Amino acid sequence: MLLARDLADDVRSGRLTPLDLVNLCAQAIEEHEQDVHAFAALDLDAARATAQAPGRAETPLAGMPFAVKDILDTRELPTEYNSPIYAGHRPAADAPVVSQGRRGGGVLIGKTVTTEFAFLEPSITRNPRRLSHTPGGSSAGSAAAVAAGMVPFSIGTQTGGSVIRPASYCGVTGYKPTFRILPTVGMKTFSWHLDTIGLFGARVQDVAFAAAGLTGRDLDIGTEVAAPPRIAVIRTVRADQASADAHAALDEAARAAAAAGASVSEIELPAELEAADAIHSTIQDFEGAIAFADEYDRLRHQFSPLLARYLDQAAKVQPDDYDSARRTAKRARQRLGDFFADYDAILTFSAPGTAPEGYGTTGSAIFNRLWTLMGTPTVNVTGLSGANGLPMGVQIVGRFGRDRTALTVAAFLERALQS
């Protein structure tokens, strides 16, 4: 994989140029894209021209190539949401997060494959770790492009588990920031209370570097690692749906953190938070039925059968149930804030297991949706594998708005696992 922060240092020192970085990506794309199918659109010639603009090496992103999930608007590349309804669609403007990448000195090289409207219909993308297995969804292409070394970092989105799960399956670092740190304007909305933009990179420091370059926030942790943190291991009442691989990975991560000096306690999730997990779907369904009202009313026949059936049922959610769900979510967020008075981070499952074999499913978001609803920063930490040799990530969950702490704890765990 391409190490974004190290490559930025190479550019700033003069060992490489931004054009060299684009050519590194182009070489990997030539070698792997025909098997992986990570990209919905590419324009390497435009990227090379952009990379040669003067002064790019001095920018926050140092001319770093990046790719964007095809659920976000781009002016110079088609934005099709993996749906025939939007074939050839060209938005008039970039989504603000894409503009942040350009303004930060990044070089956009292409759009990565999404599942249809970032829902559950599997895409054509394959898992670079084993082509016979799913890369996950809905940010399939964004995770796979990083895993295959075709781009140093990429932008994805998560409404249920669409950053953390594919990151776990593909063996890359996935970072879902605190809700709305990265703007969702210009994203094809599914659920305005849940949709969150996230990042993929090789290591924790790579996604932290990218987040800092995009936002201007103090998130570039470099090689900084947290002082031994206080970590709560939480399996949730859904632990029986985690595979033996997932439990073994969580156990190994907890042991590694403790051996590195962390205070590690296994505890149960407060009842208010467990209750909130069940109402994620109520919020997503109610908002999804409204978000796709125009396409549903005019062009339902162009949806996949899976999405069409889902929206049929989603339209039945009543406003009173939706309002009640939002109140439940608010209580849970308040309770979670109190919980973090005693812990720096939560350690939990990233996914129920390693990437499923075949292409019939993108996997389950059962261990992600609560944290999406809470809006908290989460990081998939790499370095573990299942019995079949495929990657098996673990998830660090931080306090709302404390993204730097979450990233440094994730880096602490990453280093502990390497040791």
C-alpha cells in the first residue's frame, strides 16, 4: 500500500514530486484495476496536469493523489451513484469535501465504485486481499483502491457501516470522523441524520494526515502515540453474531493494548445505548423514503429489486415512530458522553468476521450502526487476521468531537499489535 504521510514527506524533501505520485498510482492501477474494479471513472491525464502546478509540494496534502466515492458530486468526472437513473450525470459543482481536497493541494484521480446509491446491492468491485471475496460495501471501491496500492487515500461514506466494515475486510485503516466534521453537502443523501463522510488509508497516521489536510484541523498525529489510554472492551448484546475470528481478534487486541501499558476493562454497554441500536433502522428508513421520493415516484422500475423493496417498506415508518427514535438517540448520546468520563476509547468489533466469500452480500453493519447513530469518531485498526488468512480488523470508538484522541488511541493499538 502507498503510505500517504511518508509520501508527503518525500515530496516536501524533494525526493519525489506530485507527478511522481500520480505515476505511482497509474502503475498500480494498470497492474490491478482489471481484477479489482475499484474505479467508476478515471482521468489520469488531468491528474498529471494538476500535479505539475507550481507550489503544490508546499500545500497541506503535498500533491497527494486521492479518489472519491461515486456518491459525491464532482464537476469534471461523472457522478452516477452506480444507478442507471444517473448515467452520464455531470453535476455543476464539486461537493465541498472534494473542493477541500483540491484546496488542500490534493490531486483527484478518479471516482471509486459505490454500491447502488450506497445501499446493499453488491457492486463489481473485488477484494484485493482475495478476489473471490467481497470487499464490503458501500464504499467498496474506496477501500479496495487503497488496499491495492492504487491511491494513498480515498474518501468514502458511512450511513450504517460503510467505512469501517470494508476497511476491515480489505485490511486498511478506515476512519469515520465525528458527525459533520467533513461536510455532506454534495453527497447523494440517504439519511441526513446518519450520512457521514470518512477516509481510507494504509495506517492510522495516513488517515489522520488526510483529515488534517482536508479540514485544517489539528488531526495530523504523525508518529505520535497516546500515553497508555483507558480502554473499555465492549462486545454488546449482539456478540453472539460475531464469529470466532472476530472474538479472537478482539481478545488479541485487548491483550496487546494491556501489554503496552493500557488500562483495559471489559464492560457491558449501558442500557440506554443498547436501546439506541434498535432504532438506527427507523431513522434510516424514514429519511431514506423521503430522500428518494422523486426517483421512487418517477423511476422506481430503474432501482434494483433490493432497493425498490426496501423503499416500499421504508415508506411505512410513521412520523411518531421516527420522532420517538430520535429522542431515544438523543438520550443515548447524552449517556455515552457520561460514559467517556471514565474511558478514553472503546474497543469493539469492526465486523462480524472476515470478508464473506462470493459476491452475493456486502456483509453486515451490525457492529457499526450504533456508532454511526451516535456520531462518534471510529477507526478500524489493522494488523490481525482470521483463520483463513484474510484481514480481521478491530474498532476504536472515541468521544464525540475528540477525534485526535481517538486517532492517537488507534495508533497506540496499531503499534501494540505490531509489537
